[in-house]
Amino acid sequence: MKLEKFEDLSPVWSTTMIEKKVGELLEKQQNYFYTIRTKPFEFRKQMLQRLGKAVEVNEDRITRALFDDLRKSAFEVYISEIGMVKAELRSHLRSLRSWMKPERVRTPHCSGHGDDDKGTFR
């Protein structure tokens, strides 16, 4: 059974069934991450853009949920939640390329490779 959205978790599902489905989804996500398809700049950029679009498309639902759960006003939700996420996404998109550049780091002497002054990249 494929879960398309949270509403697909019917109240008749037991906690064990939900935990199993979440565990399966987590395993799939981890396996996908290790395929290295998530490494390229374009992929990361696209994912950040998709997240921004999802926030935008679901803004009313997010606002409603935060009102129902925490009694936050629409203004408060935008200022403290939605607006901040959008600002962070814009910042991440601007900085992404520089964050992905290889960075030279020194190898600690205590690791036994300290004589090699070339360092390593991460």
C-alpha cells in the first residue's frame, strides 16, 4: 500500500502498523540518499525549490493546523513559521553553491597522519 499523504493513515490503523510503514519509508529514504543522486548541485537546488513550492501551496493548511493545535493567528504563523522557512530557503539557495565547494581541513597530528601537511578535503 502506497501512502500519498498523511491523511492516508486512517484512524483504524494500529500504532504498530503506522510504525512499520514509517520504518519502511525511512529505509527507502536512507537507501535513496546513499545512491549519491542527492549530491549534485542541481538536485539540491531543485529539492529546495520544491520544498518552497510545497510550503507555498500548503500555506493555508499549515496556518489552519497551527491555529487548531496551538491557537496561533494567521499573522503569527506567517511571521514565526512560514515567512521564516521561506527566508531560510532563499538564503540556502543563494549559499548552496559555496557550501558545496571542497574545503581544506588540516589532519590532526594525533591521528598519526599529522606529518602530511597537505591536509584533506571534506
